[in-house]
Amino acid sequence: MKNSVPEIGSPARTKAILTRYKLVAKKSLGQNFLSDLNILRNIVAAGDVTENDNVIEIGPGIGALTEQIAKRARKVVAFEIDENLLPVLDETLMDYDNIKVINQDILKANLPAVIKDEFEPGHPVKIVANLPYYITTPILMGVLQSGVDFDEIVVMMQSEVADRLVAKPGEKAYGSLSVVMQYRAHVEVAFDVPRTAFIPQPNVDSAIIRLSPREPLPVKPYEDQALFRFVKGCFAHRRKTLWNNLQGIFGKQPEVRERIETVLNDVEISRQLRPERLTLINFIELTNAFHNEGLM
């Protein structure tokens, strides 16, 4: 980028681009334009992006984060669903030859095929993105279930959702999303982002979450999807005990209740516990035990 031209993520350049193209952030697409260069650089640093890395970005907007990634990465493939932003990105990113913008909904993308077509093999593949808040969870779940082994995923999201992702058993924010995400990856908060860093300002604060490959678990579920369905069922009524939620999943017939009690005794888990007290390993052991009992 020419030295005389401010970087895209600077407040002055962001406002100039929005004014020139008469852009208004679309609430329907969760658009808020990040205009703090220090935060943008810190996001890229949180992903430890190097010139050896291939990076996927989701929702590049006007290219502020894209530019910072491109300065360090081998190649960037950015998915932008808003076709009105394509000419903007053509201009703002014109000085970079290592960026490919794809006008597609990331939820409908075939990520393994895109990676095969766009990236040279033998290089780490990472995701670095400022996620649209209204579909943060579906995007993360889709990415983690895509079959791609990402070396690192660093994404911005609403602080409330970030709290749920990293919550531990017994904490108020702990729920099915916590269990599923922590089964898929090691999850941690890299740093917080104030609402004042955006144009326009959202009504919530944000956080940068880092997901990396987790260490192997001592026990695995007989089937991933069965585990996810079971966990969701256990948290269906948070104020109820595990015993009551299990009856909601399997039924209240006397014979079924007896088999539920047998499983709980075998794995040494009290029927009076609430689901938010159970660890990831507890949920996996219960899933396998109910499967062996013929209830799943």
C-alpha cells in the first residue's frame, strides 16, 4: 500500500470509504465496520499468521481486516455474501495480489473444495474473521464440521457468546454450546474489544476467541452427532435436574426409568445433579452408556 494512503482500518479511511460508496451497515447481515488498527493487527497476531499460512476470512466488509491478514499471510480467501461490497473490495484491496474474494455464503461453501482449488498444499490453513453476530454459532459449527483440519481459528464475536464458549462446568454461561465447542477444540479468549472500535457502534462489546486443536480425550463418544443431540437434550430445561431431563429425552415409562437409573449408577453420577455440573467427559461417558443400554 502506498505510504500516502492511510490503511483501510483507520477511522479516517473507513469513514471516507463509507461516504464514497454511500455505504450503510446492514443490520440484516450483522455489519459493523471495525476501525481500530491496533485491534485489527492484534487479531492477526492472535492467529500467529505468517507468510507460510493460507487464511480464510469470513465477511471482509470493506477489507480492513483482510488488508492486515494479507500483509502477513501467503494467501487470503475471503467470503463476502453482500455483492454490493465487491466493487468496494476491488478498489480497497487492489494493491494486494494474494487475496481472492468469493461472493458466497460461507454456510453454503464447500470448504474442502475451496481449499483444494485456491491454496497450495503443504501450508497451514487458518481462519481469521470478524463474524456476523447473528450467525456466529452456525458458522463456527459449520467450520468445525467441514472436515477441514484448521491449524488455528481466530474470530471476533459478541462477548456474551464468547463467555458461553469458554464457560466451565458450574458457571452460569455453561451450556450445550460450551460442551460441543470444547469437544471440538481448545477454546480461549484472546482479548476483549470495546464497542467504540466500530463504525457504527454496536450495542454490545465483543471478544476475540482462539480455537486450536485440542489434546486427545481419554474417552470418545460412539458417534459425534449422538453426543451433540444428547447434550442438547440434557440442557433442554436448565432448571430441571439431570434425572428430569433424561426422562424428557428417553421417556417416563417405568422400564425406561429403571434403565436410566442403572446407567447413572454405573457411571456414578447423581440423578439430582443439574446438567451444568457435568463435565465434557461425563457427557461422553453417559452417551456411550445409554447407547450400550440400548436407549440411543
